[in-house]
Amino acid sequence: MSASATLGFRPAAVLFDMDGLLLDSERALLACWREAARGLQASVDDGVWLSMIGLSDKVCDQLLQDRVGISLAHALRERCHALYDLRVIAGIPVKPGAFELLALLQHHRVPRAVVTSTWRERARQKLAAAELLGHFGDVIGGRDAPRPKPAPDPYLLAAERLGVPARDCVVLEDSNAGVQAALAAGMHAIQVPDLAPADAVQLPGHRVVASLHEARRLIEPALQSAQ
């Protein structure tokens, strides 16, 4: 589906991923993984870290264990998380266009929620540090739904909590796993790829844009035509 095509309907809600979509956290986390690996003299290529994008902690842990073994995976994870904690406290940079898109949705009174693989309290901490938390009616964390992304459960839970039909929701995601979750939930996905590229094959209901600014330009006409 062309990114330039009109949305064609007024969203009942817009649901946001967090890391790599609202927050420029994937680059920060990649830097922490690299530093942790250097400190432990572990040879792990960037492809391992990039393969974790959009997946739950449990799945990421297993991927790392399969690659380097349980002991080294544990040491890498502990050191990386300690380094990343310092960056979270300082505040992860907000992605360009995020505040403008949120202001548009707030102006048109479109309900908003964050749906992330990060556990909820950690997500709230990161959003609050970035002055984003107050823009959302709910935060769905990675442990809140029975199955994590790429299963549809987190997005279906968000729609239920907001009291809107899943089919009328628009999801903003950077990762392919997140897009799979949104489409499996019967929602419309606008993907803004970050470090990992979008899948070459796009399914119905799936658009790919280069930035949140482009996502706003795609959504805005649907809101204005519904007035």
C-alpha cells in the first residue's frame, strides 16, 4: 500500500510503540550493547542486537543465549542494562516529529496509548523523563498481555482499555515484529523504520514512511475531513 495514499478513515485511536518510534532509544541501547561486549571481550556482531528489536525480554534473552551461551549472555545483559539505566535517567532523546503528531491528535481528541515490549513501570519512567507520559491515556507494557509482540495481544488489550474497535485503530511502529502484531490484531499499521529496515513485502493495511513528520501528514487529512 502506498505511503502517499490517504488513510481513508478517521482513527478511533492511535497506538504508539515506544523504543525506536517515540524515543531514539535503539541507538542508545545498541551503543550500550557494544560497550558491554567490549568490556567483556566478547565478539558479538551488531546483527545480534538488531535482531532483538521489537521483541520481548524473554525472546531476546533466548536469542542471546543461543548465540553466546547462558553465562556470557547473563553478564552481557547485566552490564548493558547498567549502562542503559544511566541513559534512561538522563532522558532518551525524543524522535523528530513526535510532539507535533501528538499535538495534532490531542487537538482532534483522538485517544492515544503506548504499546511497548518494555515492562510498564520502566516504560512510564522513560516516557516521563522525555516529557511524553502525559500525552497518553494508557501504557501497555510487555508483561501486561498473555503473549508479547509479534502476537496481537498487546494491541488488542490497548483497544479494549480505550473502548474502541480494533479495526478502527492506527498503530505506529518501527519494528517488523510490531507491525506483525498490529496487522494480526486487525489494525492499520504505519511503520517508521529505525535501525532495522522494513520487510520488503507490505501487506494490506501496512504503510511505510520515513519519519513521524510523514506519518502526521498521512493522518492529518483524515482528521480534517471528518470535522
